[in-house]
Amino acid sequence: MRTSRRTVAAAIAGAATIAIIATGCAPSGDSDAGGTTQLTLATFNDFGYTDELLAEFTEETGIEVIHNKAATSNDARANYFQKLGKSGLADVEAVEIDWFTEAMQYSDLLAPVPDDLKGRWLDWKEAAATDAAGNLIAYGTDIGPQGICFRSDLFAAAGLPSDREAVAELFPTWDAFFEVGAQYTQATGKPFIDSANSVLQGIVNQLEFAYEEPDGTIIATENPDIQDAYNTVVEKAIPISAFPAQWSEDWNASMANGEFAAMLCPGWMHGIISGNAPDITGWDIADAFPGGGGNWGGSYLTVPANGANVEAAQQLADWLTSPETQIKAFLNAGTFPSQPDAYTDEALTGYTNEYFNDAPTGEIGIDRAEAVTVSTFKGPKYFQFHDALQNAVTRVFDGLETPEQSWDTWVTEVSAF
């Protein structure tokens, strides 16, 4: 995926649209013959909202839920902006972080989160969903605090430390990360990291501003931080990367065949690795990220203000994003909670992942979440600008253009957006 869990669906959920819990596919806000309210919930990929989890909401409230799951975030985005303010959206709609700022432009079309829920989420998660009038217009679901997933067996074979505490000490900075990667590649003749564009994502997500400023000013091609990020990736990440980008069939297969030894790894990536390499015993997770902390991905739930049953929809969004429910979603799909109250729950603090050598992934996720100090401003055109820059990296990786040529191509593309 370019960001967040966009095309993870192929590995997790498939492309089917499913209806769950409800006795029938009633329209938004309709009632069945017995007078039971039915709500529609629209998500994409895997939010951890299983049939069993939503059945708990029905049991508690008597409200049935029809869950429509888009194949990808791209599909959800197209549907959302085609119908927002009109008709046809679900009672509760999921929005991915990379196109959430686009939705913020239409905050008047979304029902605000009740004031008594403010403060539930991490400060930066909540601030990003607060409009100029002070209205919180979305319910935070998950975040993507990043650690380092690594093959301990491949590290050991290359003469590198292999236990997670020692590995965590290897990556205080990006320079250190690239040095270790070059050492691994020199020792083995194989790539160190899975994807050059995952490195670009990691660096960009540590910037306060990337392509736009909050007042709408486009800074993409003039931002020295973006040019530095691009130059760093083409000069230092490409030589140690197995692929230009993620989510291809070859990339999926490579998690099991030892083609690379490390990945930048938000919590939702854990299931992708174990799902693609179920028989590999060497994967582990280090509580570290170059340069401090970094968040990759995460989503929100929104309630369209013109829905047929807004109050009940707000009740569902509230329930789904409570700390207790988000812990259950984490246990189902690895979607890490954005609610600080969840971070003291033993179900999270004591959680270990057997596949990753019993790594304490609950505690690692908490440490990584608390290490995040910057939430990159992602304006309405972030998705387009970043996608095009990733394509620029891919052209260099594939030898189609020099770094300078590919940058110039990107500049031309940006001017046309």
C-alpha cells in the first residue's frame, strides 16, 4: 500500500462486500418487522470488526449492523466523496488517514462527536480531526506506531545481533539504519529492507509539513525536507531494498523466502507477515524506529450528518472506538488503539505475539505510540503528491530515469494536480 492499510485487503479480507449480523440488507436507518433499528457500517481492509464483535453491540443495544467492506481504501475513498452530502453513504463511514484531510474540507456535512467524548484519543489523533470551529468530526480508530520487524535468523547469519533488545540498539537514527543495511547487504549479497518506498513513507511521516501547509499553500516541490527525503531514499535506501514498493505478489512471497531481513513495521503489518510466511520461525520485532517515533496509517469513523439515523450511528461509532472495543479489534487484527486509556489494560500490556518469538507487541506498540511526536499535516492533495513521489522512486529503482530526471518528472506532475 502506498500508506496505511490501503491494499492489504488482498492479504487479509479479499475483495468481497459482506453483510453481517443483520437479518437482511435493509437500507440505512430502516427497521425490520419487529421495529429493530438497522445501521450500515462501511469500512475497508480489516478493522478488526468481526461478526462476533458487532454481535456484542447488537446484544447490548438491540441495534443490528450491516457491515459493508470495500476491497481497498481507494475504493472507499471514491465512494465516499462521490456520495458525501448527497445520498447512499453508510450510517457510519470509515476514512483513512491519508485522505482524511479531504473529508475535513466538508466537516459541515459530518455530525460532530459529542463533547463528552473529547479527550478519549491521543492528542495528535484528536487534533487532526478537529475543524476550525472546534468541532471534533471523527472518531479515531487505530494508529500505526512503527517498530522494526526483522528476521533474527538472517541477522545472525550476517553477523549482526539477533535478539530484539540488541537489535533495537542498532537503529537510533536513519544514518545508523542505512549503515546496518549496507553492512548486511555487503555480508550477504542480498537486500536488507523490503521496499525503498516504505523508507520514504517512514521519513515523510516524521515531517511536520510535507506537501501542503494548513493555509492551503502548496510547498511540495519547494520543501527542502521532501527533497532531502527523496535524495536519501534514492541514494541510500534503493541500494539495500528488495523492491521499489510493497503489495505486489512477489513482495508477498518474499516474506517467506528470505529475500530481505527487515521491514518498517506498524502493528497492522504483523498480520501481513504472519499470513504470508506462516511457517517461518525467524521473524521478531524490535522496539525501535530510526529517528525516534513514527506513525504509519490509521483511520477514523465518521457519521454523515444527513444519515437516516444519526443518533444511533453516533452510538455505534462511540462503541466501536471505546478503549475496550479497540483492544478487541487489536486482538482480532493488530489494529493498534488510539485511546490512551487502553494502554493500561492488561489485555494490551500483557499481549505477546507467538509468531514473532513471543514478542511483547502490546508493550512495544505502547512505547512506539508514545514516541510519536509529530503528526504530519496531510492536506487535500497529500494522496496525489505522495503517490506521485513514490512513483518517482520506483522509476529510479527500475532504472527508467536518473534520480534527477525522475525528480523533474515529479515536479511537472505536481504542477498539473
